[in-house]
Amino acid sequence: MIFKDILKPGVDANKVPIHTEIGQFFTEGPNAVVTAFSKASKQLAYLRNCMVKSIGKVVALIATVPTRWGTQVSQCASLLKCEIPLKAYAELSHPDVKLSVKDDLKSDIWWQKLHATHLILQPIHERQKMSESNRSFLYKVYPRWIELSAHIDKFAEEGNPFWKDILAYKNRKGLGGWDDRKSKQVLPIHILAYLLLPENRKAVITTIQIKEVEEYLIKRLDIDAYRHWVQYLNQQCPFSIANPIWKQLSSDPISFWNMMVCILPYSNK
């Protein structure tokens, strides 16, 4: 849904439509190019001839599927693979070559925007695929969103064609904003799972997030679970730094917590 927030954010809290340059470019740029060729078999044949001559093979142009947001990345990638033949097509002087997108394909600025769009969307897509994988683990969710936050911060700075859109998304409050999206995806259990890896015990977590984890422990388990949690964070009592388990198994979280099961009845819940 991050793609939707960026490309088609809808309306703000006051029901005012939100316009983004990157969303408009995607609709009128890469999407329009692929649609134009898909509707003109003769022009597509000219393009494929350019592909064979310039890169030695025919590459498919990927159409987007409205219900599958990752297809935008595939579409951008397919166009970038065909950058040389598409530019060659745009320079053809044959009278039959007359698609309206020719001028865009000749524009350096258009290609800069396409590269920027792909650079913004690709890392988001990769992390979303990891999150949706059946092999995804709870403790990986939080650091993945930390990486996404860094990615958003990077592209919210001047230096790319759509930095104002990304900055606005980052600063947007409430529905459709970055903080709102992250808060719906990163839950206390994800932060807890991350911190329960001994190597992450000292990771810097916001006070608000720590409080949410504590409330989760007390609500889902009880005050004893919370007490053990505090002992773990501070390396006290059974989690004392003197306990050799820290040196022996701190890099092996499964073995670490298996050893603690006999001592702490809540450690395996």
C-alpha cells in the first residue's frame, strides 16, 4: 500500500484530493508508453525490430495490474531495459512511425524521471515481497521498516525529480501518511521479537515503542512476563551478565531461549 500512498494517495484529512508529480508522471509516462504500444501492433513491430538491432533480443513491455501494486516496478524495469531501442524507435523517420509518445522517448528529462521512479519504488517493492513471504520472521519486520524509513528519508531530500512528493508523504499527518502506514504495519510484537534477539538487546528504540511493548506484555501475558522482560534488558537475575549463556549463545537466539525455558515459564510464549 506504500505504492498507493505515493502514486495515488487519494484525499487528505479534509477530503481534498492529493496530487503528486510522481503519480502523474507514472500515469502519463511509463504507463502511457506501454499502453500505446499494446494498442498499436505495427508500432510494436517497429520497436521490436529496434530491439533486435540494438540489444540483440526482444524484451516484453510489462503492463500494470490495478490490484497488484508491484507491477509498477516491473513496468519501469522493462522500459529501462529497452531504453536504447526505445530511443532508436523515437528517432525513426518512417511516416508510419507516429505514436504520440515519441517526443517523451526523445526527452532526457523523461528518462531521468523514469530512472528516479524506479529507484524510489524498487527497494520498497523488494521489502514488501520479503514481508509477504511465507518465510518471513517476526523479528525481521522491524529492521525492514527501519530500512524503508531511511529510504524515504533519502528520497525526501533535494536531488531527485520527485523529492517534494516524498517529503510531503513523509510529513503527511493521519490517513495516507508515512507514519500512519508504518504504525499499521509495525506492531509491538514485531519490536518485541526484534529485541528478543540477544544481539539487539541494546538497540535504540523510541520511548513510545518501548511503552507499547511493555503494555503488550502485560496485556497478553502478565506482570511476571514484564518483570522478566526488564531483567532481560538490564541483564539482571537469571539474565545476569555473569551467566555464561550470554557468551556461549548470544549469537544463537533459538538456543539462547531454549536454555531459558526451564527458568522462565514465559520465555517460550
